[in-house]
Amino acid sequence: MRSSLNMAPCPLRSRQHGSLPSALSPRITREYRQELAKVAKDDMEHAKTRIRGARNKAVAAIKKHSDDLSIDLVRDVENYVRSVLPSADF
């Protein structure tokens, strides 16, 4: 456990009391909270971009093959893709 915590990208430290290992978390300061919020915001933006890209790629693939399919089927599949992959406006 100690080596896993020390190699992890999170700021946890390990300590061992006899045979009982424990994990110490850093003191939560205002700066640390702000840094965590900034990282979470960046990760959320990246996730939104990936979702939009996946949705647009799926709709483009459907439209590419729309010549072989009926209009109703294409519309149903596009609506399904849009329902499965939301607009990422959360």
C-alpha cells in the first residue's frame, strides 16, 4: 500500500504504525481548494469536448451512409445518438 500511495498522482502520504498502514491527506487550505476546483473545471471542459466530438462524429457517420437508408431510419438513429450522448451543456 505504501508504494502505491507514494506512486499515485494524488497528494496522499503513507505512514505505518507497527503493522497498521495509514494514509495521510494534506491539510485543506483555501489555495488547495482553489487548485482542486481549477483542475476539476479543466477536466470537465475536456470531457464536454470529448462528448461533443463523439456525438458529432456519430451523426456525421450516419449522414455519410444516409443514401442507403430511409429518411425515417436516419432521423431515428440521429435522435438516438443525441439522447445517448447529451449536448454536454451541464
